[in-house]
Amino acid sequence: MSPALKRTALVTGAASGVGALAARRLAAAAWDVVAVDVDADGLAATTLRSPNSHVRACDPGDAEAIQGVLADVGPVHRVVHAASLAPAARALDQPVEEVEAVLRTTFVGAVHLVQGTLPGMLERGSGEIVLFSSLAAFAPEPRGSAFAAAAAAVGAYAAALAAEYAGQGVRFRCACPPFGGDADDHRLILDAVDRSLARPEGDLHVFPGRTPGGRWRLPGTSAPR
């Protein structure tokens, strides 16, 4: 493929779950995919028999490692930050070090990726940044306070980015799947993200399971709110 036509996507959390599915789908759509995760074996499984996928085993919360990845891959046209940590613990029982690790991978990782890729996107006048939050940011579940806080931080950061850099050709999306979703949930949220990106003025927040009226359902409810 001509360098001028090459599209590069950087996907974190690509060793499993929604990140792995996002990486596979982008590779199947002829994107050049950089798959990032700390799980090298999982990355190998995700990128098996995919010549346009490239593995980088690191934590997106590690600024130096992400800088090295971005220096190697060149211009990035789409970021999908799906990496997160969600250790279960009651708020008063969870070590501060564990909370910091959750925030570092989930939220600070998003900051590293944006700071490393957004300037180039703005210079080119195009690009897509998809940051994964969660419905847990809106309806936290017991023993999930650290993850809910990190997801809420990602959502607020995405909203600030969309406000600060509106009208400059870069599209921002904040994907909000249910906490602990299954393969069907992963497919639904990625389908919703694709539909949103296809609309020039799509909503910032992307939720799966919208009702016909456009509202969304909170976990454990039967009626939309």
C-alpha cells in the first residue's frame, strides 16, 4: 500500500476482550494495526495470521514505552484505547497502590496516547480518537470504585478534548460499554462506535443497547432512563 493511502490504528488492551476484537476488525478492514498490551501471549493470539498487525507489549500507562511505540510506527490515524484494570475490592480495603495502577493504565494511559497522537492529527486536519470508559462511570457497582473513578475520568477527559479541539478535523468518541461485558457486548459497542464515526457530527458518548427512542439502559434495569 502507498504510504499516502496507509491507515494506521493503535489499539490498546488488544490481548483480550473488546480491544482484541477492535484490533481484529480493523486489520480485516485493511488498517495497519499496532496492537498494544502487557500480555504478549494474548497479543500473539490476536494478531495470528494478520500480516498487517504489529505487536507492542507494554502498558499504556508507561509514558516512555508509549513514546517508543509512537516513534516506531509513525503517523497514527485512529486510536482505540481499550486498556483498563478493574480489580474488585471494597473502597476501604483496596490498597492505594492498586487504585493508582487502575488510574495509570485506564486514565493516564489515555493521556499519554492523546498527547502522543493528537498533535499530528491536528496538523493533518483529520484523525479519530476512541477512548473507552464504561457505564460503570454512571452507575458504579459494588467493589468497583477504582475502575468507576477511572472510567469517569476518561469520560470527562474525552469531553474536554472534544470541546477544546472542535472543528479541527479530529473526531473524539467515548465508548461506554457495560462493566464486565461479554462477546456480544463487545460487538455491539464496536458496531455503535463505527456507526457514530460514520456520522460527521456523531455523539461524543457512544452507548450500546440504545432503545428506539435513543435512550440507553443502565445495568440491571429494564426501563430506559
